Amino acid sequence: MSKLFIAGEVFHGAGTLEELKNIKGTKAVIVTGGSSMRKSGTLDKAVAYLAEAGIETQIFEGVEEDPSSETCMKGAEMIQNFQPEWIIGLGGCSAIDAAKIMWVFYEYPDADFDAMIKPFTVPVLRNKAKFIAIPSTSGTGTETTGLAVITDREKGVKYPIVSYELTPDIAIVDGEICASMPSHVTSNTGLDALTHCVEAYVSNIDNNIADALSKGGLEIVFDNLKEAVENPNNITARQNMHDASFMAGLAFNNAWLGIVHSLSHQVGALYGIPHGASNAIFLPNVIRYNAQATNRFPDLAKVIGKETAEDLAQAIETLRSEVNNQSAIKEFGISREDWDKNLDYIANNALIDPCTGFNPRVPSLEELKAIYNACYEGVVYQEAVTA
């Protein structure tokens, strides 16, 4: 028997932020990032809707990109002092992921962060609060996943905290919130959603529902991402991308991800490369690597009118170029000397990343290093490189 893990309630469509009017309770904390949600007016709207519901609100602002464990602890202390029944993550995935971990430490102030790095070890939640996720970017699908990615700044490592306890109680997937998203963020996050579709479909967990969502999400991304980048006020394209991101998140919440994410987590933590951008660099070469162990890529290729795994890899490279994303890690200004110095470290961390366990092909350390090097230079991965 399998269980489908999904946000408890899902509201999707332009204008669905208004559903906050119907929340029952007395207190809520909104956790958000820098200033984009305030500047766009979305934060004020959310507070006003909650006020209509008779809910007093406090706001924790300033969650950074790639949120740190320190930020999570600071937010948890503020939430502890306020004692809300609702915690609301509003903004990009960093704000929502940080809010999830603040939620854990609100309910369990003495929890051991290092212990939670091991998958499915988060204690039982919802003793004090429930969780609402309202994304402003169309990429991670964190509004329906049991995943939060937190960075240890001292170690230079990103930790995916994996537990179905972290799956939100309510997801509000409102494409209007994305209208102010800059084009490069639209591009990066859209390619992240695309990566989720591909990795969930070929993971070593069989799930028919995840498969259908992966295929559907892939088709929507190919049909809408370029339009959303070039015409940001096209709310239809925005909502389509938001729906695709949710579908991809729901797919991987039930089938999980692979080594594209294992590789990306490390370069994001050490070099600050945007997650979607690094995913889009690694994905084509990981398809080439994994095609030796799975025959599932042609299924995805057919969704976009192609035939083979290589066709799919090349189509992703073309889309990546069309939405103005980088094709090589070195384009982020990382010297070859610096890369070589850290290669063993990041490859080892990628090997033990939780996502590696769901990859369709079991990689060796040398194979991960070979993929890393091909993607650093922006060249096609060839199996002979590892010989």
C-alpha cells in the first residue's frame, strides 16, 4: 500500500490569496524574505485578509537566500514568544523552508538540528501550530513537499531536511503573486521545476501518480517558461508555471529526487550559485549518465515531441539558452584552481546527500567528479571520462 503525501488543502488560481480570510484562529506569524513581498503589496494584503478573519499577525522578515540554521533559530525564538496557531511561509522557497524549520523549533525548542539531517527524523508536529505555504516563485514546489533545505554556513553545506511532517496544511498557489518576479528568477525557478519533473519520473521509487504529474508538469514548463520570462505580466503563463511547480513538487514529494540535486546542493552552499541555475547545468549531463541505467527518459522526450534521452538533454539545453541561463559552472566566476581545490569535498558531500539514494543509477565518487568537471567546463559528459 502507498500513501499520497500532499498539502492538506490546496487553493490555486489567480486571486486565491484571499482564502486567508477563511482561516480560523487568533494568532499567526508570517515568515518572509527581503522586501519583495512588502514592495509588491502582497504582505499587506495577507495581513489585511488575516485581520478580516480576526487573526492578529506578527511578521518575521529578512530570511536570506539559502537560509541558515541561525536564521531559523532566531525566527523560532520570536514565534515562541508570540505563541501563534498558524505559521505562514510567504515568498520564495527560502522563506518557506526557513518557516518550516522555525515551526519545528517552536514546537520542540530543544530539538537537535544535526539529528534531523537524517531523513524522516523530524518529530511529530501540529501540537501547537499548523502551517500555510504561499509561494511567490514557481520552482521548488515547497508548498506541497516534506522538504526544507537549510545551509550550515560554517561547513559550507546545504542540508535537505526530509520529513512528511513538514508538508504544509494549506498551500495557496496564486499566480498573481509572481507578477513582480524578475526574469532571471522566473528562469531559474522554472528550470528547477523542470528538474523536479525529470528526476521524480526516473527515481527508483515507482509511483503512477508521480509519473503523471511529472509528465504534465514537464509539458507545461516547456509550453510556458519562455513566455513567462519574456512577458512577466502574462498572468495565464504565470499561473501555468505556478501550477507546474506545484505538480512537480507533488511528484517528487512522493518519488523523491536524484543526483542533480545532490550536485546542486553543494555548489549552492559553497559558491552561492542559484539552485535552479545549477540544476539546469547539471540536468542534461545527469540524463546522459543515468540513461545507462534506466529506459524511462524516452517517455519524457515523447511528451515534448522528441524520441531519445539525448534528444531530451538537448531540448533542455536549448530551453536553458532561450531563457538566458548559464551553461557552465565556470560562468559564475569560479577559477579552475578554486574548483580543483574543492572538488573532492563537494563530490564527497554529493555522494552522501540524501537525494543520491533515490537516483536510478548508483554513482561512484569518481563518476560524480567526472560529471562535476564536465559541467564546470560546459561540455557533454562522456562515460569514457571515468575510465
